[in-house]
Amino acid sequence: MIATLLNGFAATPWARAALRYGTIALAIVLFLLSIRRAGERIGRIAERLESTEKANEIQRRMLEAAARRPRDRDELVDRLRDGGF
């Protein structure tokens, strides 16, 4: 029954044109929504990359500071006396 109604509706020229334009409009809307979704995904990935780079930079600085630290009390005392701490 529904198929008969749809076939009867699609048989008229103005209905075919309406279906054609409706299909084109639907395709454009779906395309724009997919572009928006992809943009959001790219934005989240870029934000995650930026935060990872910041964390890596902080960790690198911490490791460099740990490499320059005094090894024992005597070295600490020497640095404090020299004023190079």
C-alpha cells in the first residue's frame, strides 16, 4: 500500500523534481554535518597534542634540573659556599 502511494507520488513530474531537489538538499546537509563533525574531531586531536607537548616540555625541564642537582651533601655545601646554587 505504501509502495503504491509512493509510486503514484513519484509518477508526476513535479514530484520527481521535488524528490530530486530534496535528495540533493539532504546530501548537502549530511555533507556539511560530516565536515562539522570532522572539524570537531580535528580540534580535539589538536588540543590533545598541545597538552601532550606541554607535559613533555615540563618533564624535560624536570629531568634537566634533576641532572644538575648536587649529588651529595658535600657538593651541596660547595655550591652554597661558591654561591652557584
